[in-house]
Amino acid sequence: MARIFISATHKSSGKTTLSIGLCAALHAQGLRVQPFKK
């Protein structure tokens, strides 16, 4: 099981946008994606 952790040093830096795009791209390749936000 691979994991990816996305972080940034500033608020409003596009982490959610990046995460959604990455999840969509991985899902389009046939991978099972399970996003999680704490």
C-alpha cells in the first residue's frame, strides 16, 4: 500500500486542489484511491 502525504508551509497554497487532481489522475489509471483529510 503506497501513501502520499501532501503538506505546505502556507495556508491557501492549493493543497486541496492538488490532492483532488492527483486522486482523479490516479483513479483514471485504474488505481484505488482513498483520500483522507485530518
